[in-house]
Amino acid sequence: MFESIGQTIEQLAEQHYICDRKLATVVYLAWKMGKPILIEGPAGVGKTELAKVVARVLGRELIRLQCYGGLDEAHALYEWEYGKQLLYTQILREKIGTFLAGADDLRTAVERLRQHEDVFFSESFIVRRPILQAVSADEPVVLLIDEIDRAEEQFEAFLLEFLSDFQVTVPEIGTVAAKAPPYVVITSNNTRDLSDALKRRCLHLFIGYPDEERELEIIRLKVPAMAEALAAHAVEVVRRMRSLDLRKAPSISEVLDWAQALVLLNVEMLDRRLLEETIQLLVKYERDTRQVEEHLAWLLEGSDRPQPGASEGLDDRGRSRSPAGPRPPAPQAIPDRHDMEARQREHAARYFGRDRLRQDAPGGEE
Ligand SMILES: Nc1ncnc2c1ncn2[C@@H]1O[C@H](COP(=O)(O)OP(=O)(O)O)[C@@H](O)[C@H]1O
Ligand SMILES: [Mg+2]
């Protein structure tokens, strides 16, 4: 039970989840108001983990629906167990035969069978998928609908009815309403916009990268063997790295892997060689690796390299820079369409071979 915002922060911390007041407020209000939470944010910032931790705090079972392209009602709600239905009709063949014996023609036989079809479309033959499981559970549960942006928009529309009154309708059985409303957490990695209708039904929360203090606290909690000074330096490096123009900036999950690796390697101090050797734990794209390699010294030492065109202490729109905030070494151009196309071609070349690609390239790049 969440009794207050302060207590929510403590309860989550007891389960090794560090959060600020803003996040705790949404978690607390969702509980009090019985509304779903919709969490958006980059991958690896603790969205899924929050649902798991809430389930532990509430002492509830966690039911998870992982979304993917093509997810439909049969995998989210329920489906009929066709194999079992078939097996039962095989076993009951003789019984069904005698039952239909008196029917003179096909129409009569079908009609007679139809009157009893509810036997085969009953609770005994239904496969409950996560949403139906959550609704029909005897004890209230936490329902995690994870990465909804992977599913199609139609799926969002399908969810609306469920989210409004926590009930679902199975035509053959009727409406199943939750005995106690589940605590629902929906997450999105922000790969596409979600519908306004979905947002309206939820308490919305954006989780971004944590501030320095919170990130350090998470490392202390999850990688206690790491020395304090090393952890502080690692956090600094990662914060600078996030200000580079990377395709996928390191998230908390990557930072924790990196911290773990540094402990395993008995590292006492970060240096250029070590950072070079462990970059792959922080960034996962070759282009990002190259970017990081170009800025190793700045990442490690944060030596002030003034930005061309920007006055000291001000950003390029003339707003004052946060004194604690990391400063990127140079303004990064937003990749234009040609850049992107060149990158796609480079990528494709690796798979299909350069010669074939050259022939297929638009405009023939001879
Ligand atoms: N606030 C936090 N406190 C503690 N651990 C966190 C926090 N945020 C993220 N983590 C850790 O980071 C990792 C990635 O979190 P996850 O929930 O899988 O990210 P997401 O679902 O946003 O992609 C997990 O191992 C989790 O333990
Ligand atoms: Mg996740």
C-alpha cells in the first residue's frame, strides 16, 4: 500500500528502486485514483523495473504482456484451445454419434449440435492471455503492458475499453469484470507517438536519464563493490557521453553493466586505454563507438573546449548553460537526409557486398 509520497519513495528504495518525488507522486496517485500509469522514455531508464518493484511493494503477482508488431487479441486477451477441443470431440465421437443419431438431415444435426456448442466454448477450453488473466484473477495483480509502441495503433484502440472500466467481453462467455482493479503500468520506448485517447486514460510519466546524484545512488545500490571515487568518475564520463550526438546514448542499464565490468576487472582508476577497451558496454553502434573514440580525452577529463560560435556560459540560443551540466566538445550537426542515406548504404553494403550495391544504387554511383 502506498500511504504518502514520502513513504512511496522509501518503499521503492527498499526494493532497490531509486526515484525522485515526481515519479513517486505518479506512482502514489495511480494507486489512490485507480488509474493506469503510462511511462514513456528511452530504453534502459527503469520503466519495466518500476512495474516489477511496484508489484513487490504491493505484494501482488506481476502479469506481463510484452508487445510486438502484430500483437492481437488472441495473444493479449484470450484464444480458444483448438487442439483440446479437437481431442475432446475425438474422444467423445461415439457419444456425439448417438446424440445425433435421430437427426434425419444435415440441417437438423447441425442445429442440434449448435444448441450444445457452449460446451466447447466454455471456461474449460479458453486460454487466458495476460489481460484476461489480470481481469479474472482472484487477488488483485499488477499488469505490465510493456513497450506498447511496438504494437500497432489498432491495439491501443482495443486497450481503451479495458482501461476505462477494467473489464473485457468474450462473446461466448460474456463480460468479465475485474474483482479488484489491477494496478496497470504501460510503457513505451517512444519510438512513435501514442494516441491522445490512450494518454487521456492514464497518468502520464516521462522517465529520462537520471541526474548525477540519482545515478550514483543507483550504482551504489546495484554495484556496491564499486569504489565511490571510481563510480563518481564513471558517472561523469557517461553524462558527457550522453551529450554527444549518439544514435543510442548509454542508459542506466548500460552504466550498471559497465560498473559491474570495471569491478570485475579490478579497475582502480579510469584511463584512456580502459575506456577504449570497455566502450562496447556503453554504446552498441559502430558509429557511436567511433564518436566516443574521437572524444576520449574530453570524456575522461572534461577539459573545457569552447564551442565555436557560443559565448562562454551560454548555449547557442543564448540561454545560460547549467554549470554542472556536461558540455559537448563541438556542436553536432543534425544528420540530414543524405547523411542518413549514406549511412543506410554503408550498412547495406556490409550485408550485400559493395559491387552489387553500386549497381543498385539510385543514380548509379560509378
Ligand atoms: N531508478 C532506478 N533504480 C534502480 N535501478 C534502476 C533504476 N532505473 C533503472 N534501473 C536498472 O536499470 C536496468 C534497466 O531498467 P529497465 O526497467 O529494464 O529499463 P526500461 O524498461 O526503461 O528499458 C534494470 O537493471 C534496473 O534495475
Ligand atoms: Mg523495458
